[in-house]
Amino acid sequence: MKINCIYHGDCVSIMKTKFDKGSVALVYADPPYNLSGKQLNLPNNQTGGAFYKMNEKWDTFTGESYAVFTSRWIKAAVDLLKQNGSMYISCTQHNIGEIIVVSKKMGLKLNNVLTWYKVNAMPNITKRTFTHSTEFVCWFVKGSNWLFNYEEVKKFNPNRTKDGNYKQMRDFLDFIELPVVQGKERLRDEEGRALHPTQKPEKLIELILLASSNQNDIVMDPFFGTGTTGIVATRMKRAWIGIEQNIEYIKMAKKRIKGGRLCLK
Ligand SMILES: C[S@@+](CC[C@H](N)C(=O)[O-])C[C@H]1O[C@@H](n2cnc3c(N)ncnc32)[C@H](O)[C@@H]1O
């Protein structure tokens, strides 16, 4: 099993065949949410500009096939997780149900549901629902003696006491305010279009790695996309493994991560 490496292919078969069971300290997974083709569409809308619609083949499932897919990848990831290891899964209201049901069935304990409040969320032009402005990250653990780097997480909290000291966790909640990735961090083509529809903020991944891994631990991301987990893990001196089925995204990830290799074709 090679580390600091991107594996190319389907994450379920790679997790089942290429990695050592019980070797991974932390899984961060940002799976397809099965949103494609299911959002409201207002073709002649004049008020909100172009209405961004998620429409990716890798994100398209029927209800039943999504449930099967969710069970298969979570089971494969849990097998790789060490005793007392952590698994964080990004999701929204659309798939949180499947993720919690499956993970609990696999014997994991749900410690927190972190809420990411997207401060620059898309405006609600439909006027038919409340504006969607949040995503979640479910934190599951395998066993009861999990790692939580409380002192490190305290330093992540930007708030300080009057004397400038780190604050206790009282006011650092399971709630994090961050913009959807923009500016220099966002990967774009020459025309300024985002190269990946769901690139995650590095800051979000940093918090997860800080809380639930130590230096040299192996962090695995089965839906590597543009390699955000690899960049943050490298910076924080964690070993990482990424799996991605789309070779174009792998090329982007390799560019972003110094020393990122392709281990498997
Ligand atoms: C939500 S995106 C992850 C984005 C990533 N967190 C980032 O910051 O760039 C999900 C990724 O999983 C990949 N993917 C979907 N199904 C997969 C599978 N079965 N095996 C491996 N990769 C898969 C997609 O190509 C997509 O890049």
C-alpha cells in the first residue's frame, strides 16, 4: 500500500483490493450527493442570473442505486479504518439520511454533525423554499477511545479572551462559517469557469485533520476530486491516500499537490 499517492479508479474496488485493513486513522469523504438533475430549474429567470445546476454523470443515481452505492463505499472504508479511527462524511439534507443509517448499521458512532454555513451561498431565486445555505459533515468513530485534539482545535478558534488567550470550547461550536471556495483558492479555466463543481474549502479539511489525526497518520479520501485533502494533509505532515475515478480531476490534483503521484492506472 503506497502513501502520498492518488489511485485512479472506482473507490470501492480499490479500497477492497489495494489497501491494508485497519491502517487508516482518518477517512474524509466527500461523495456524490445525488443532486444532479434534481434541482429546481427556472429557464427564463431574469433576476438571479445563470442558475447553477449540478449536472454531473458521477453524481447521477436512482434512489435505490444511491442507497446501494452508499452502503458499498462506507463498508469498504470502515474496513480500512483503525480501531478508534474517525470517518468524516460531507453531505447535505439530500443524502444525510442514507449516510447516517448506513454508518450506524456498520457499527460506527455519530459524534457530531458539523454544520458548514456558506456565507456566500447562492441566492434563492425560486421563492418556493428557504434558501439553502448549509452543508454538513458527519463525524463518525469506530470504537469509544477516539482521538480529539482539543487543545489544537482551541487554537483554530479565531476568538480570543480579553487577555488574548485561546478560548475554551464553550463558544466554538459544531458550526463553521466559511465561504464557498472562491478567489485564488478556486481552480478555474482560462475563461474563469470553475474546473470542479464541488471543490471543498481547505479550511474545512484543516479543521477535520487537526481534530482527528496526528502527524504521520494516514488520511484517506476516496472521492479525491481536485485533491484538497492531499494539499492540506501534506501541509499538516499527515500521510494521505486519494482515490479518484476521473483522470482530468487527477491531473488537477497532481498540479496542486507538490509531490502528488499517480500510483495506479
Ligand atoms: C464531491 S466531489 C469531491 C471534491 C473534492 N472534495 C474536492 O475538494 O475537490 C466527488 C468526486 O468523487 C469522484 N467519484 C465519484 N464516484 C467515484 C467512485 N466510485 N470512485 C472514485 N471516485 C469517484 C468524482 O469524480 C468527484 O470528483
